[in-house]
Amino acid sequence: MERSAIADLFLFTMSHTTYILYSKKIDKFYIGYSSDFSERLKYHNNPQKNRIWTKRGIPWETFLVINDLDSSMARKIEHYLKSMKSRKFLIELKNDPQKIKALIKRLN
């Protein structure tokens, strides 16, 4: 069944989140984006359903959440943060909300 243009527009404009999770167990960050962050976090922390890399880091804690993004911007931020490969940058981003605003402006 094909999605309609209206459905595509709805999915594009609905609120998305770029998120950063942290696992003390493996001392790693995970960066992702979702249209339903709370459900995605439950998935990452569910050993029965999670079949991806994050399973080994359970439990995951929310480190940083950037809300109210369209899907395109959420993906751009996710890609940018992953490309940085910098723990220091993620910590600076969390500690300085102005850096988040500057990042969004830069990627717009």
C-alpha cells in the first residue's frame, strides 16, 4: 500500500527527537533519532526485543535529548554528532544549550 502525500507530509513535520544515551556498563554513548523517544528508550533497554548493538549496554540512561525537530533536522543532527566521534563534544553540548542552538542553525 502506497503512502499518500499527506501521510508523507505528516511524518516529515511531526515532532522528532535526536537523543544521546549513555551506558555506564560499557562506558559508551549511543546517538539516535526517533519520533517517539520514550518508546525508543524502552526498546534500547529491553533485552528481549533489542537485537542491535545497544543490547550489550543495558541499562541505557538519557544523556541529552533535543526535541521538537522535523525528521530531516533530527537526522542531520544525528549524522553530525556521529561524525564528530567526540565524547568531549557531546559533554560540551549537554553543558551549553547555546551550542545546541548554534548546531541547529548551522545545519539549517
